[in-house]
Amino acid sequence: MRFLVPFSFFTFFLSGLSALIYELTWVRLLKNIFGSDNLALSTMLTVFIGGIGFGTYISGRLINKNFSQKKITTKYKSLILLSLYALFELTLGAYALVVPSIFGQNLIGLAWDSVATLTLQIPWLAAFIKFVFTFVLLIFPTLLIGLGFPLLSEVLVDNLKPSQGDTGKDEELINNNSKLVISNLYATNTLGSILGAAFCGFYMLPLIGLRTSVYLGSAVNFLIVFLILILMKLIQQTLNS
């Protein structure tokens, strides 16, 4: 399945692009509510990066738990994992559509103003509640961002393994190729993140504004879903041939 590698790498490039669009825009939306002091920014970045890392950890554990002992063909397993990835990206894109409203002054802003007034004389309590607010708002979408990398990695690595009629391949060579694919996939995602940060920070925010930038990030997620569906269709055709 030669089409698997370019599709997977391009979709994960787009995933990195959208993730950094979200980081820049969501942090700015929350900064309008919680302020721009060092504690507020550190809290938001901690939850954002931590949620992605934890999502990656959860996804890897679930893959090992649910597929390590099950006898299932590589292509069917790939379809299952790609279906999950498409679902996560679709959910993330849908969540992003409502972020400007959720993170606005009329919802979270009013709730935080009430809490901030009550905790005005207790700085440590205000900082803790600010962390709780940020955690609740960002943990779900950041988990969704992190869940994708192990899924795509597993699909690519599985399809590098030799088939039953091709057992003469050097196992060490296969392992080295798997490591290379994973590292290149991560590098591609990082490249997307770099371009997403630069494009969003220097062009999108000044030209189209905060809210539209969030919607554009959501559109990227929907594009990823579309590409994954095409990839799944191609895999299904190889199963039927």
C-alpha cells in the first residue's frame, strides 16, 4: 500500500499545523479572561502540552491492551485505527467550532469574574481555581490532539511488517525501518507545528482575527477526516481485490 505513507504523513503534518493554530488562538482567548501574567500563561501552556502528552500515553496503552493479543489482519486493524483517528479529529474540529463562544466573556468570563471577586484576597486559591478552569476547558481537546500519533504510528509500522509469505526479511532491518518511519512521522508533525505557529502568528491573526483563525483550524481537522476516509476507502479496495 504505497499510498499509505504519503497520506499518513500529510495528515499528520496537517495535525501539527492545526494544533499550533489552536495553541496560539486558545491561549489568546483565555488570556483575555485570566490575564497575561506569567502564572496565567504558564498554567495554560502546562495544561495544553500536558494534555497532548497524556493523550499520546493513553492511546499507546489502549493499542497495546486491545490489539497485542488479538489475531486480526493488518488491513482490518489499520481500518479500525484509522476510524478512531478520524473520529478524534472530527470531534476536535467540532469542539473548536464552539470554542470562541465557550471561551468568551459571556460564559467563562462571567464565571471567572465571580470567582476572582471572591478570591481577591487569597492569591493561592485564585491561582488554583484558575488552573482548574483552564484544565476543564483544555484537557478534552488536547487529549484528542495527543491520541492521534500512536494510532498513525501503529498503522505505518504494522504495514512494514512482512507478510506470512515473506518471512525471509531481516527482522533487524524491519525494526530499523519502523524506528525511521516513527521518527520521520514525528518530524513531519513538528514541521507542521512550526509552520502553523508562524502562519497563524504572522498572518492569520493580523489578517483574519482570532475567531476566524480558530474556525480555520477547525477546517483543517475536517480536511484530515476527509483524507482519512479516502485512505480507508483505498484500503478497503485492496481487501476486496
